[in-house]
Amino acid sequence: MNRIARVLAVATILTSACGAAPARQSVDLLIRGGTIYTGSDAPFVGDVAISGDHIQIVAAHADVTAKRVIDATGMVVAPGFIDPHTHMGDALASANPATRLIPPFLMQGVTTAFIGNDGGGSPDIAKVLGSVAAKPVGINFAAYVGFGAVRTKVVGAADRAPTTAELAQMKSLTATAMCQGAMGLSTGLFYAPQSFSKTDEVVALAAEAGRHGGIYDSHIRDESSYTVGLAAAIDEAITIGREGKLPVHISHIKALGVDVQGQAAAIIAKVEAARRAGQDVTADQYPWSASGTSLTASLIPLWAQDGGRPALLKRFDDPKLAEKLRTGMTETLRKRGGAASLLITAGQFKGRTLADIAKARKEDPLAAAIAVIRIGDPAVASFNQIEPDIAAFMKQPWVMTGSDASTGHPRVYATYARKYAKYVAADKVLTLREFIERSSTLTADTFHLEGRGHLKPGAFADVVVFDPKSYAPRATYEQPTLLAVGVRTVLVNGVVAVDNGVLTKRAAGRALPRKPTPGSCS
């Protein structure tokens, strides 16, 4: 061996003994140079490294080799948004693969959604969550068991209390759903036949959900002054949580209608008092002045809805009830702000207000409303909130973003983009960090979605990258199905679902069953 060879051999031995420089970590994807909002820390410019479905590194500089690098310079990098209140169950179960991707959500950066809200969730949670095996979806989803679905299955649409045996059956259905992975019990106490229940009936089912580790989520009994009033309805929700021994989540918190506008501060005080007393009470909110519901729910008194639609249609033809029905509808229309405040968003009258329809038919608004309901029960956008109330609720640290996504309302396509564009960029109601954390982290932490809502090593790689200069809604009340703009990249479980602003059509979403309390299902 010559002298040079001996020197090289010794160097090799010494290097081996002392330890060679470690090889750089290899990852699948590197998001480089964006302004990172982790969900827990102040924003910083840095990198997010991802392998498979998990985040590996979040740092100012990730010294890795990557199969693909996405340049996020000038972009915001955040946890994928999580929507705690939607009506997207039918879309997620659609026979159409393109519909199941949920493009309106992905193009806003929403990677997870809850379904079964307002008391509508099927008791067969195993079937709901198991559907993804045969029908892949574009986003993650969790599901509630619905009080309305359970009550209808056992009691029907009648205005009566359940018998002892029926209540036991309802509790059993709730328990089974919880053991199958339901998030908790949802209610829509404003809607018949749920509105026919008394508080103690709801407490009984909520307690069953709570025993299995669930949450009580409620569209409260009255967001206005229809029955018990907004304040009393908030009190009832808090009472159900306290007596049922489980967390309370108030759906789409608002002060709806002319009688309660301006009451946000009083409602906030009630929730704050409960939280100070040790209760776990939160809420979600959509950033729109118009709610979305049906024409029947907006205008028809609850007594006339007893027995469902067939019974309602018969009452329309009963001359003995005509005056009573008209009196009730006159009052509900007043509370909604008048016929011009109700915009039909579906069906043959889509895009016209009740005032427009009445004028065209040369009828008063009540007669026009009955004529429309006879044909069907169209969705409506009801303009009934004021901006000071919306801003007051939005500022609360326990209020998260939720779309209440339902057909015909622009909130399906634009809620998160609108909240950013109007309430962060334009009106400065929230900071960008507050917007991001209340659209992702707060939701994940409140509902115990393990590994979601944070950008940190070990978390699932649900990520949104958007341009803070162009992220904005396009959907309006007149054109509610226009996709938002400004989102560059979306990852769902590490899979690129939106690439350079274009859907990839890759369905990487998962069902997210909630783990019941250990031992509660044995």
C-alpha cells in the first residue's frame, strides 16, 4: 500500500471511529419560506416538512431533502380549518365522487367538518362513518347523533312527551351511537318535532352522551323571541350541560330579529358567568348577517307544525284556523324584519324575496308564503342580524368559526374567506392569528380532535397555504356557488388536495370517530 493510500485508509478509520456526519433527513414534501401560524406560537417565517400523513419538522429552517418543495414565500401557512357545524352529510355520501371532494370547503382551506348538527344526525353512526370505505371523501369528518332523528324514530312528529319506555329506547339509541363513534348529541330545539320536547327529556339524552364522553351541541330553542326568548334559551342550554354533566356548544350564536338585536352583550355575560363557574361552554358563529333556514321554519307558528308537513297542509285549508294562523304568521314575519328580508334561495322562486313574490302574485306576503309552501318548503336567507352583535360575538375567545353550510346560502362557499376578508383584512375585528386559531386550533382542542388543528411534529398533515393579499370570497346571496380565491395549497392527511390553486381530485379525507369513555360501552 503506497503512502497516499495509507493516509486515506487511516482517515477513513478515524472518521468511522469519530462518527460520520449524519445523512440529511429525507421527507416527502417541504413547504418552504411561508409565514407559519402553528396554532400555539407567534408567527414566524420558516419551513414545514411532511412525510406520509404526518408533519415531521416545523422550524425556521428544515435541513432536509424533499421529494417535492413548495415555495410559500409571501404566503400564510396554517393548520387546515375545521368547521364544527355543517349540513354536508348528503354531499359526503353522494354517489358523485366530485361532490364528495367538497370543493367549496377545500378551496377555502377547510380540511375537516362536522355533520349531524341541529338534531339531524342519524343514529346509525357506524354506517355514517363507515361510508368512506366505499365512497372516498375529500375532507375529514366527524358526526353527531341527532336528537331530532332519535325522537322522530321513536315518538314520530307528534307534540307529546315520550313514554317511559320510549325515553328508555331513545337513551339506548343515543348510547349505541356514542359507542359507534358519535361526537355527542346535537339538538335543534327550534325545529319541530324537537321543539315539542321539554328540558328534562333533552337532559336525559344529553346525560347519556356525556356518560360516554360526548358533547352537547345545540341550535338553541329560540334565537329570537318566538317562544321562550333568546336569553332563556341560552339558560336552557347551559342548564342541560350542567345537569347532563357534559360540555355545551352553542351552534351559530346570534341575536336574530328585531326584538333581540343589540342583546349580544347580555348573552355573552351569561356564557362568561357559566364559564367562571366551571362549566365548559363554547360556541361557533358564521360571519353573515343573514341566517339560512326554510320558509316554514321562518314563518309558520310551531303549533301549526304539529304532525309534520301533511298536517300543516290540512291546516292551511281549515277555515276555522285561518285567523289564528294568519295572526301567528304576521308576528313571525314582523320579527324576521318583513317580507323584503326573506330571500328564497332554492326552488322555482330562487333569487326572489317574499315581497317580490307577493307583488308578482298580487297577494299579501302571508298568502304568497302559504302558496309557496304548498309547492314545497324552500330554503331562505333571512336578513335578521346587525353588525355590532356579529362583531361582539366574534371577539370572544370561546367563539370559533363555523359555516352552518346549507344549500343556497353563500356560507357554503365563502364563510372562511369572508371572515378573513371582511373581519380581519377590512374591519380589523380580529387579528390574522385570532382568525386562524379560532378557525382551526380552538375547534380541534375543544372537540379533542387529536393531532388536528396544530402545525407541530407528529400532527396530521392537514395544512392550508393561502395568499393574504388575495384570499377572498366570490359567492354572494345572488350567486352563492362561486368558489373562493386565494388558497394556493391544501393538504389533507399529507395528500395535496389543492395544488397551485387547482383541485387535484385526490380524496384523502377520513372519518374521525370519537373514542367513548373507557368502560362506558362494555
